[in-house]
Amino acid sequence: MSAESPLIQPLIASAQQATPLKATSLEVPLLAIKGAIGPAINDFVVREIKLANGQSNIPLIIITLDTPGGLSASLRDINKSIVNSHIPIACLVYPPGARAASAGTYLLYACPIAAMAPATTIGAATPVNIASPMTPSADDKTAKSTPSAMEKKVLNDAIAYIRSLAQLRSRNELWAEKAVTEAATLTATEALAENVITLIAESPQVLLQKLDGMRVSVQQKNIDLVLHNARIINKNKDWRSRFIATITDPNIAYILMLLGIYGLLLEFYSPGIGIAGIIGGTSLLIALYALQLLPLNVAGAALLLLGIVLLVMESLMPSFGVFGIGGISAFTLGSIFLFDTNLEQFKVSLPIIASFTLVTAGFIVFALGIIYRAKKNKIVSGQEEIINAWVSVEDDFIGAGYVLFNGERWAASSTQALIKHQQVQVQAINGLTLVLAPATTTYSQDTE
């Protein structure tokens, strides 16, 4: 069987004048997409395609794919860059054993040149957020749930999108639709036979050799690829892409958000040199940036914030656990439903949720214990400590004089005569003067 699809023949027969690309000092960027397609991969691929389009010595861009799917918003951004690139882009499902599932199928259809390595697969492009409602229920396996109006809109939009890509690249529209509606899949050999891909190549180097001399249509222009002297340049993610990849990990974004909230609360409760506030504010800002890139569930975020508010209320106004239990429950549910997706790669890990829930619950129990014990302790500071306290008369006086309290000398007033070292109880405080109660206990002066 030929390793090239019938797609190439109409391009070669085109009446338009082809533009040959010279092979002097040519470089072919190699971009690797591995794992779920999300904000970090989106940022990396889009920037590299834009950078390559600004250079004159790049005849081709190669993207290798090994993905289970990803976020629709990130996928569409990447596909826009691919469709609008004036440099041909070849997508290769690689290495052997890799897959271009779900979002990867759309991406492969968007590329002017689609290739697969042996032992790779493509397909299963049904939007994951409507897959579950359209499956039979457990109680009645013969009954099928009817998709809602919103589910129909999402499904039809996905069908129209992949059909438009298939029409743009003159590939199999019927199978593309089947991949969305029935989650159909194909092997590399089957995909070539069905005109889903352009060719089969064992590696990026083999792909480069097979594309040498091929004519491809890009931006309504035919381009003859001259690649025999071109060299492949591996493009690695820079610090920006790695940073975005780190903070847009749902677990990291979740932890940063909680650190931000707890840090600010700690700073508000006990203002100090600002370390907690700085760490909390920085963490919260980074978390908010990450959350806008992730499929945030508004209800989940609201439950999470409600839980934190209830926990704070429990600390400020102890309710014997009512606010605390409600806060922990809302906190846990909000954490579970925080990200609106069925992709495991974009969900918060349950062990992390459990850990933070237990730590928060432990903190609340600890805080309640301190508050309870503090209420039973004797007041040892402030004005409340002085009222009803016993003081020692410094010297004989009537009306106004001085007393000693905790080693401090205080002005005092009394309506009756007092003698040195007499113990008298404080009745009130008038400014900085202690008002003494009528004396009930008298001690004689110490003998010298």
C-alpha cells in the first residue's frame, strides 16, 4: 500500500504556480505535545508558531502528538494558529503507541499535513462533558437518556467544527463526524486508507524525508517543500511555559488559592511585619490568574468560599460546631466540584482535598479549644484585671494617696482613712486613679 494519501494528487495538479522553498540553512522546529492539551501547551505552541512565521529560513513546522484530549478553549487557540500559519505544519502522532484522542483528532485534522507512526491511534472525539448523559442508565440498560438542548448544541458545534477542518484539508468528513458522534477510532493504517491522514512515518526524521519534494496547499497557495538539507530543531518549553504548566495544574492552583486566603486572614487577625499578607496576596493573585485559564466551576468556587467564611465565623463567634461542620462540608464539596471537567488531568486530587480538609478541621478544633479555655481563665491584663483586684496601701492617707498593684505605683482615692500596707479592693477606675472600695481587711504596719 502506498504511504501517501490521494490528498496530494489534487494539490500537484493545481494550476496555480507553486512557490519552491530553497534548502539553504533551513531549520524545521519540532514541537512536542505530550499529555492533556491545556493552557501551558496552548501558550507554548501558539508562541512557537508565531515566532516561526516571523523567520525566513523555516520551511516547515513539525508537531508531534501524544494526547488523551484536553480543553476546548486551548485546542481552538492552537488550531487558529495552525490554520492561519503561512508556513506548512505537519502533525505526527508519535512515538509508536501514542494516540491523538479527543482534542488530538481535531488538531490533526487542522494540520495541512497529517501523519501517524505505526501502532498509533486516532479518534474518540466526542466532547467529554456530554458523554455521560448520553449513555444508558444503570437501572435500565436498554433506555437511553435524551440529551438536553445544551448538550445538542455542544455536540452539533463539535460536529460542525471538525467537518469544517475536514473540508479545509480535503479529508474524510464522514469519518470525522463519526469520530464525534460515535467516538470512532482508527489505527494508522486504517486512517491512511480512509483518507484521514496524509501519510505514515516512523519518526520526525522519516517524515521530513517523505515530505521532501511534496507540494502542499497553505493559505490558498501551493508550496513545494525542499527539505533534503533541512535540519530538525527540538523546541523545549521556556521558563514561561513551565511556569504556566506548574500553576495551571489544578492541584497547585487549588493550594495557591487556599494559601492566599489563609495568609490574608492571618495578616488581618494579627497584623505584623506583613510576611503572611505578602505571601497570601502573591499566592492569591497567581491562583486567580491560573483559575481563569482552567475550566472553573462557579458553583464549586462559591461553595469553597462559603466554607471558608463559615469556618472564619466559627473562629470569631463560636457556635459549638454548627458553623464549623457546615463550613467543612461546604469546603469539601466546593473543592471536589471546583473544576468543571471530566478530564482527570484537570481535577483536584482527592488526597490533596482530604489533607487540606483535615488540616482545616484540626485548626478549627484547636482554635475552639483555645477560645473555650480562654473564657474560663482569669483575666490577667487590661482594665478588667484591675477591677476587683486587691491593692496595698503605700502610706497612710485619707481622700487621696498611692497604692501598689503588681509592683506598680498607682494614684488612688478613698472615702475613709487607710493605713500603710492595708489591703483594699479596687472598685472602679477614674482616668488613671483607682477608686477604692470601703476597707474590709486591715493589716498592721510591719515592724522595723
